[in-house]
Amino acid sequence: MSITFGLFNEPSLGYDYSTIEKYALEAEKHDYNSYWVSDHLLFSRKFPYRNCLDSWTILAALATKTKKIKLGTLVTCNSFRYPSILAKQASSIDMISNGRLFFGYGAGWNKEEYESYGIPFPSGLKRLKQMEEAIQLIKLLWTEEKVTFKGEFYQLKDCVFAPKPIQNPHPPILIGGDGPKITLKLVAKYADYCNLFHNKNLEWKIDALKQHCKDVGRDYDNLGKSLFAGWPGIVFTDSEEEKEDFYKRRSKYIGVEYKIVKSWYELEAPGSWIGFPEEIRERFEYLISLGLDYFQVQFHPADDLKEKRILESVQIFKEKVANKL
């Protein structure tokens, strides 16, 4: 099984564009497969002056600066854009990047963002239904010459769509989220990749995904299995004192209780997200044993903007973790 790593960046933590670009070029330099950005409108109303650059604008800019690394959203919120316009943005960036787009897609979840920006926030079930209809529409626009579409939420009439994506038949689709009843069923029906979270229900959710694939006649082995190792983030340290200091400073920076931050790292699973490279490598060995083959990783100093520490981590991870798996 081929194991693949991408680097993830969270623009809502306050990064300026030059820093985001620097991380992407560093990831390309060290042969990471992909560079991912989240799709948020704000981090929190508690931090009103913290930067939160638009994800698709970032990808358009990076498409002109990078040469070989794939570029993706982890994940685009369906509610933020009409699906026909999103399809246009995605195919345009696939063209600009010469076929390097990875289309990460989700239903949206952060009610605070919706309220702040005046976007309707329907129930979770309705958001998932909207996403399913949207992904059907987007695939049609990417592959058909002219599209008429009459759905419950979206309608198109004789829509002529160009440019088509460079990738044939379309950019790989990754659906983010691991709700076992609906989201993983949508993965089985429409996605090229799933994207899971590491929590105590991970093995159970993998089993649920296998069953959904069986139910819809999908070959589970041909589905890419990715996991977001970017939250809570990977930290290299050999000091227990530094670990505790990290938990405290990170708690303050993101506005989350210390005990919650600590619990993210101290999962009941082999290895760790914080510590020596050997401990972090053990965590990935466990995840790979479950059949996961694609990982998006993020590196955190406690206040997130210490550029030198993050650039060092990008190199250390590739040399002492990824290349040894």
C-alpha cells in the first residue's frame, strides 16, 4: 500500500498570504504530495481582527507559484457558494494549475460563520441533502456539454459550462466528515476519497464505510482512505515541561479549555501527536494498519504563527516520520 502525505494549513488562525505561500513552497520542496487549506469565513467572533483568507483565492494564487504539488480544500463548505459557481472556480483552478486540483467537499457545520455572514443555516440533514444534490450537479457540469438540472434546492437551464477541468473526467473528489449514517454513505456513492477524523470511534466508522460501499456496489479497496492529522496538529518535542507549556499557550491562543486541548493529544491509541518522531511515527503505523493511506498533516507551535518552528517541522516530519513508514 502506497502511503501519501499532504501538508495542511488553517488560514483562519491568522496567517497572511506570504506565510501560506512559503509553507506551500516548503511542502513542495520536501516532496509532499499535496497542500490543503480549510474553507472558513472566520475563526471566531472572539478574535475579530484575526486574518481569515478565502480558500479559493489562496488556491488560485498558489496555482501560479507552485509547479507540481497538488492543491486542495479541506473542505469546501457547500453552503458558501452556489454549486454552479463553485464548479466554475474549481475547473478554472484545475486549468491554472495544469490539473493539480483536489476537490475537498463538505456540508458545513459552523453555525457562527453562517450567522455572522448572513447565510441561512438549515438543519444538518438538510445541509447534507443540499450537498448531495450539489455534487450531482457539479459532476454534470464538469462532464456534460450542456446541463439542465431540476432539483429540490438547485436548478439550471441549458447551462453551457467551460472550461472543463484538465483532469479527466474531473478532479478527485474528497468528502470530509465521518457521520456513519449519511456522510459515509455519500462518500461511498460519490467520492474518490473519504476524509476521517482520529477519535475513539474510528475503527467503527471504517466498518460503517465498508458496509456502505457494499450496499451501493462500490469496491471499498478502490476508495482512497484519508485522515486529517492536522487537528489538533503535530508537535515535535522531547520535554514534558514543553508539552505542558504548549497545552497552556495553545489553549489561550484558540480560546479552548486546557483540559480539552490536552485530551486531543492524549488519545487512547498507540503513539502520540506530540513528542519524539518515534512516538508520532507509531501513531501513523497504527492508522496505516487500519487501511488508511493518505494523511493531511499540520504542525503547531502553540501560537501557530512561529514560522521557523513550522518550517523545521515540515522537514523533520518528512525525514524522520514519513520516509520511514
